[in-house]
Amino acid sequence: MPDFIALMRDVLDKGRSVRFQVWGTSMTPFIRDGDVITVAPVSAERDIGLGEVVAYLQPLPTGQWLVVHRVVGRRGSSFHIRADYALGVYCLPPVRPEHILGRVVRIERGGKDIRFGLGPERCVIAVLSRGGLLLPLLRHASPF
């Protein structure tokens, strides 16, 4: 993973986008295990708004982990970020702008673009997620 993170950072720093396949279920149903996402660079922290799905580096004692989650709030210069498939109102520790690599601008599933979750509805998704209401609502509305 460190090599991929370094490569991703180099490409984004040159103003280019990075496309890769994701794994995991933390962003279900908007981003699913095996989807291909495109991450575009952000020029400044002001370019990151409520509901944006971002790729960021989560510092760990053993290094860093690349994570893709949704911005659900902001305090000062830090962002509150959360998985879409999360119970309760718990958010991860605030993320500093320098840890954000870019924003997800495209999701592909089975060769088709998936647009829902990245458009204007992203703000509603973020507010529901921040309040711990998104997952119960999704479970009630339709099976995954």
C-alpha cells in the first residue's frame, strides 16, 4: 500500500486523476466492493464541501491507510468524515486537510457509471449519516 499511496499522491500533485478498484463495504450502497472509482485532485481545503466523498490518509501507528469516506461536517480546518455504512452517530477522528488526497468524482460498477451519491443529494446523505439515520433509512427502504 505505501507504494500505491506514493504513486497516487504524485499523480494527484500533477493535477491528474487516479482510477482504481476499491474493496470493502464501508461505503455501501453508494460505493460497493469491487467498484472502480476516480479520484481527482483538490486545489484547496475550501474545495471540499459537505457530502463530498474523499480519499484520505488515516494515520496509524504502523504507517498510513488509504480510506474513502464521506465528509459529514467541519470544525475549524478539520473535516468530520464517516462511512456511509455506519451505525450510530460515531465519526472517525477529525481529518486534517493535508491528509486528504482528493475527491471521488466517478464511480463505475460493471462498466456503467453510478451517479447517485456524488451529485447534489450528497448533502442530504451527509446530514442523514451525521445524525446516524442513513443506514436505518437505507435498510428500511430496500435490501442491499
